[in-house]
Amino acid sequence: GESVGLHLPTLSVQEGDNSIINCAYSNSASDYFIWYKQESGKGPQFIIDIRSNMDKRQGQRVTVLLNKTVKHLSLQIAATQPGDSAVYFCAEGMNSGYSTLTFGKGTMLLVSP
Amino acid sequence: DAGVIQSPRHEVTEMGQEVTLRCKPISGHDYLFWYRQTMMRGLELLIYFNNNVPIDDSGMPEDRFSAKMPNASFSTLKIQPSEPRDSAVYFCASTTSGRGSYEQYFGPGTRLTVT
């Protein structure tokens, strides 16, 4: 896929395992965060978001954790499936008024059956 | 809803030629973004519009790149003249400020190859 980088971090898991993808963000003033999933040949798709007044948010099979102290974000995927194989990006932005999103470099998740 | 529509999906052109990429945002969205994605640099914001007005074009690489949004349902990104280093996947995304969320909806992208 077009989004694969030469040095893209890769996480390989077995089907059914839980996956944890990590992201370090850069701007301590950021107060809004999103995780996107990008499958090969497609545009990024929204997974889940979280605001800085929260440290955890859950969706369907996914959980996002935010640690503002160390500027760290993680995405947990429960019972990973082959269809979860993709590149995952975190993005940061500011909630005060509208601002653009700054995207991380991405992590490739490979799920083996 | 058809989502964000981009055309063409693939474009192959020779160095020096003009390239025009097209985007139709989701109806009702008041923000439109153009991104470029490459292996080396990842996903980069080129320019974004609010209510058809360009707000920030600081990501546009150089004067060879230009973008317009003549109405709420159409935007173009033009490269003239194109160079091999412009080869990338170009994404258009849109969103609305009224939802309380900053989620951007991406199109399928245009893969540009300049030979």
C-alpha cells in the first residue's frame, strides 16, 4: 500500500490476541487526539477519538488511553482479527476553536490467522 | 452518503506536464483539506479551506502547487509543471465544525506518478 514507510514500525500478532499500538505526540498544548486506520490502497478511516479531559475511552473492540504527563497515546484492539491488518496513525489537534490535525508516522499491524 | 470523492484514482504523467486533481467533499462539510502521503514523509497537510476560503497554505511545497475551491462541492489541486518528486498519493478530506468532533473524512486518494 501507498502508506507503507521504509522504516514503519511493525507489530505482528496472532489472530485472537490483543494488540497495543503506541504513539508519542509532540505538542503539549494538544487536547484532542484521533486514531485512524489505513488499509492498503485506501484513505485513512476514523477509529476513535479522545479529548484531553479524559484518560480512557472505549469503543467497539478498541480502547484509547491517554497519558498527558508523558505525552503518550495508545490504541488497544481486543481479539485482533485479520481484517485489522492495516497501518494505524495517531493524530493530535487543539480543541480550542478549530485547528488542523498533525499525523504521526504510523504503525503497521500484521495479523496472522 | 457517497463520502469524499476524488478523481482520478490514478494519474501517470511525464515531467513538465500539468496535473489537476479533483475533490468533491461530503455535502454540508465546511472544511476541506488536501494531504500528500509518501513513504519517506508520511501524511503531510498541504492546504485547507473553510467555507471555500483558503486558510493555511503553508504546507504547499512551492509555487508549482496551487489549490482552488470555487464552490462548496468542488476543489482542485494543480501541479504545474510536475516533477518526479511530486509522485505520491494525494488525499482530500472534509469535515464540519458543527459536530463537536474534529474527525476528518478522507477520500480514496489519487496516486500520482510523474516519470
